[in-house]
Amino acid sequence: MTMKEAYLRLLSRLYELYADREAATIADWVIEHITGMKRIDRIVHKNVLLSAPQQLQLADATERLLQHEPVQYVLGEAWFAGMRFYVDRNVLIPRPETEELVEWTTEEIRNTKYEVQNQQPTILDIGTGSGCIPIALYRQLLPNASVTALDVSEGALKVAKQNAIALAAAPIDFLLLDFLNEAEWQQLPLYDIITSNPPYIKQAEAASMNRNVLDFEPATALFVEDNDPLIFYRKIAAFGKTHLAAKGALFVEINEALGLATIDLFKSYGYQALLRQDLQGRDRMIKAWL
């Protein structure tokens, strides 16, 4: 099987599940991963034969993709902030809107709009998953950042630590901690910046979600109870009252349908709060400060 034949064969199968453009993107990503060759090189060498191991890789990837498994899990990688992160089913797949949260946070730190009082701002990421937020912040703010990240999942922390080592961010301190248990907050100090992309999808919203999310991404990192969808933001707001340094700030990703409700929650705890839309015009981020 030539490189061109492999691509076309995979593409024809993916058309069964995906729109044309998405199918082409996934097929291109898979063939590049298997062959190690960029698209332009594969065009030049389109008649080069895939080796037997490569054909086995392709067959396995095709089967998994046809079961609706996200391509990022199939390949074990996802790109975020220009970096390749390892991902598996212990962690959410990093999204573009989370990159926007990182960009906003970085801009605010560099502009010191909240006037951090020391030369090395301390940052805490709550519910870190793959580690994409703290690692991206650490890398962008080198050498001026002290970063801590926590998660309730041992599997997620294993992935995050692996990514930190691979992406030259090993000094990040990773903690296993149940953030909803306020008794565990006592072990944490003050922070200049607190970030989080917590669970915020209502259980009722699951019916409208795609199988590749529902069947494969970790439910504990996605969903909250319908009767208390802002539980994590309430805890973050309470935590910030005792753990946010003077003139520090919170930056959180939110459910686009609950933007005003989340703003009101932070204000009820005495914060000033700013709602920001993503590039798609959806309410997706909040900055809050005391």
C-alpha cells in the first residue's frame, strides 16, 4: 500500500463519520503520525510503500477512529499553545478556547494590570488534567513564574507530570488534592494568580453531545449536577477569599450558557468580575479580583 493509497483509504472510511473537511484533517494527521512525513513530503513521495508495521498502525488507528474514539487519544497527542501534549483517556483533550484563557492570563501577568507585588508571580491551576494550562503559562513566563497544579485524579496527574518533563516544565509542583474538600485547602498558601477550567457541563446537556466526547473523555472532568452547575466556581470564589494574594486575580473558563450567572456568583462573594468572549463570540472566560 502506497502512502497515497493509505491516505485515500482512511479518508473514505472517515467520511462515514465526519464532515469532509474534518475527515481530511484527521486522515492527514494520522498518516503524518504514522509516516513521520509532512503533507508536502507525502505528495512528493506518494508512491512510497508503507512498511508492514506502519500498515498495522494504520489498521489499528482506523478501527479505533470508526468506534468514534477521538484522534487525539488514538495518536496519544494533542497540540496546545504550539506544544505537543501527550493525552489519554485520563484527561480532557485541550481545546482552542482554553488556549485563549492562557493567552489572556499571560497578557494580564505581563502587563501587571493587577500589580503583583513580587518579581515571581505564584500561580495555581485547579483541576489541571493534562497540565496544558500551567505548562503553557510556565513556558510563556519563563523564568518569572512559580507554578503549582492540582487534580483529584492520579491518572491525570501522571499525564500532567509526563507532559511537564517532556515540555521542559518539570519545576511545576503537581498535587493530588480534592478541591471540593475545603479541609484540604489548609495545605495551600497564597497565590497571585489562580486559573481553572473546571467541570461545568450540566448532565442534561449530555444528550446533545457527540459520542467521541461522551464515550471517551473523563466524565468527572466534564460534568456537574444539574441542580448545582456552578459548584466549582463557588468553591473557587470561596478559596480565593483566603488564598488570593493582595491585588491577585482569578482566570476561569466557563459554560457559555452560564456566563451572567457565573459573574453574579463571583460578585456575590465580593469580587469585581469581567466576562470575556472567545473568538467564536461565546461567553467563555471570566477574570475576577477582590
